[in-house]
Amino acid sequence: MEMTAFTLERRPGKPLYEQLYQQLKERIAAGSLPSGEKLPSKLRLASLLGVSKNTVETAYEQLVVEGYVEARPKRGYFVCFQDRLGYVGRPGPAASQPANPPRPAGPDIWADFHPSRIDAAYFPYTKWRKYIREALDASAADLLQIGDNQGEYALRVQIAEYLRCARGVRCGPEQIVVGAGMEVLLTQLHMLLGREVCYGLEDPGYELPRRLLMRLTDRVLPVPIDGRGLQPDILRKTSANAAYVTPSHQFPYGSVMPAGRRQELLAWAGEGPGRYILEDDYDSEFRYAGRPVDALMSMDTDGRVVYFGTFSKALIPSLRIGFMVLPPSLLERCRQNLDFYHNTVSRIDQAALARFMAEGDFERHVNRMRKVYRRKLEKTRAVLSSYGDRLTLRGDSAGFYVLLEVKNGMDEETLCRRAREAGLRVYPLSASLPAGEKGPPGILLGFAGLPEEKLEPALRRLLSAWRGGGQCPLTNVTGPEDTAGFFAR
């Protein structure tokens, strides 16, 4: 294919690397660049297009992350995507993470590395108060009455536009249901899918949906994951007709499901009537290398994906505003079966959030926080690198935590105990693994919630405790490790 056929425009809001990435992705998905074809070297393509080598490198690396391209050492970049369902660029059909919040640190805990804690210091209080006051104005008295059971229309319009721009999802506001968190939304979806649905869940994976679904039905099956996410070949051998996945940032290992595996999952969904993929996109805004990975739903042309999103990570967890996007095949069922279900989120908060998004404040806040969390991640990497090859980081390209594989001879219990004795709280990987399953000692270490000025000293104190030579004035910590609140988000 002629590589000079790309059209790159220098304009604000659309970086050159993103334009190049998008055009390459479209050509790969359409088959113009077939699997196995070698892409031009970074220098050659940069010269052909009149852009910097960094622009080409960033575009290539994003394609590698999403599984469209693979980098072969000393050979270059090769297309590795094979479309199984048709062109993924077509628009779709019209239309513990820790079960209680983390407890306060308390006098004996100097720093809490909770993996889902946000940094609330940057919350735009002034803007939020302004929109809340406007929502409570006497001219908006209608907001004091019961509203639409799917949520405020103005907010659903803003969510639909946000998903189109940020996640590649094309949907209408009529497909969106707003609810107070995953617990409410997943319960509603279970009512829509019916009692006979059987769920296949990532194993290991996010604990909340497993606990919730096991209280709603006995038809819940674990499906093993590998380095590319949930395994469709094993899923096919089960009776599951709904698969719950976290493709953009798999919990707890942090991997990204490549495009080929996503197509395999979509193929599975299309092989039988009434099959659905439940996509949890819980922290999609916070990716630190390249642009955010497009949602799995953006590849769905047959209406087989239900998308779940939340504002808990991007704003504040206490807001309790989440949403799901239903495919057209479930819309009529939603109107018939959930017509009695009053919306579970304050209309005042919904109105304020709609204005917050419409005025551009949400996008500005997310961009700011992405920079804050990236700085914290870089500092975390730098400090932890001093521990040498006894510590390996995984899942450090997105989200609020890193997975540490610690190889210093200590088991998880000892690692957590040493941390407690130093006035620190850390969270064991085993808390998110199936009962009885063991792996290398692992710690889910949250970096996002600690203040920037406290992060480096806390990390150094932790490494000192794990080396066994650190002294800490806070040594009177008692009680078992807190894992009961590990799965809230």
C-alpha cells in the first residue's frame, strides 16, 4: 500500500500521531494492510510524511498496545491483526478493586496504598458548587420531582457525545441508563437478560460482579485468562451466554486485550442467540502511554456488547454516578421490564454533571488529572527501580495502581506485615485470586491517592521495610490486614 496516501493535518486538538494511528488502524482493519505485512521503518515513514520520528513511533506503539501490530526485535513492525467479523471501523447499530470503601488510615497508618483511591485535592470545588447552585435554582423546580427512570436526558446526551469522542462508541441517549454504581446497573441488566442467563467471568478478575451475581443466580462460571484477557476457546466449552470482561485494563493484572482477541469474543457472541459481552471500562480515562484504547463496544456491529462506565474514577467515588449503554436489541426489553424502576441517582447531581460536561469542565479536569497521575506513576517507577530485579512492575501503563511481583523471599503475609509495622497499608494480590489459587507474592500498590509530596517518602519507607533495615516510629499497628474493603470502586 502506498504510504504517502495518509492525510495528516496540523490542527489543535488532534495530534499528528493520533491521526496517523487512526488511519493505519482503519487500513489494517479493512484489510488494506494484511496480517504479516511489514510497516515502513519509523525513519522512512517520518520522511515520507514530513513528520518527526517520535510521531511515527507513538502511533506504532499505540497499535502495538491494541494488538494491531507487533514489534519484532531488530526486524521492525508487522501487522498481526486478522479481522474475523468485518471492518471494525463501521459504526455500530443505531439506536478492586477493593465491596466497601477503604477505611480511613487512622493514627497508626501513615500512608495507605489503596489501589482504587483517587486524589481528591484537585477536585474543582468552585465549578461544582456553581452548577449545583444553578440546579437548585427556583427556575429548575422540576428537578425536585421524580425524573426519567433511565436518567436525565441532558446528561445522557453528554455521555453519548463523550463516548463517541473518547471511547469510539456510537450510541444515542436512548441507549444509556444512569445508575448509582455497578451494583445497581448490573442488577438491572440481570433483570433484562432473565433468570436463565449464565455468566462467564474473568478468572482471576474483579470481585464485585462475582459476589453480586452469585447472590442473584447460581449460574456463574469462572473462565481463565491469559496475557491477552479472557480466553474465548475455553468460554466456548461452557454454557455461558454472557461474558464479563475488563478489556482496556484487566483487573488485577493490568493487561490490554488486543484487537484479535476482542474479535474472537465478538465472534463467540455472534455464534448463538441471546449472547452478550459485558464490557466494564472502569478507568479508561487514565492511560499514560499514547491515547486511550478504544472500547470493545466500538468494534461491535451486531449489538452484542453492553458497556459499563463510571464517573467514580474521573471525578469522585462518593458521587455514585455510573451508566450502561444497551445495544438496540435490549432497548424494548428495558422499557417494558424497568418501567417501574425509579432512577437511583439524585437529579440535582445529574443536572450539575450534565452542565459540567457541556461546559468542557469535565474534559479539562480529566486532562489535568491524567498529568497528575502520570507524574505520580513516573515517581513510583523511579523509586521502585532502586529495588533491582527483586521487584517486577506489571500493569503500569494505565489506572491507579501497579502490580508488584516481589522476589525477596517474603510471602504476601510477611510483606503486608512488614508494611504495617512501618505504618503503611498495602494490599495482597491473593485477595483478588480464586480461593486456593496461589502465584508469586504480589502486591497491588495504589499510587494515585497519596499526595505527591508524600508519595516518594512512603515508597522509600516501604522498600526499607521490605529490605528489613528500615526504622519507623509507627510500629504499634495491630489487627489483621484490611482486605474486606478491597473490592469497592
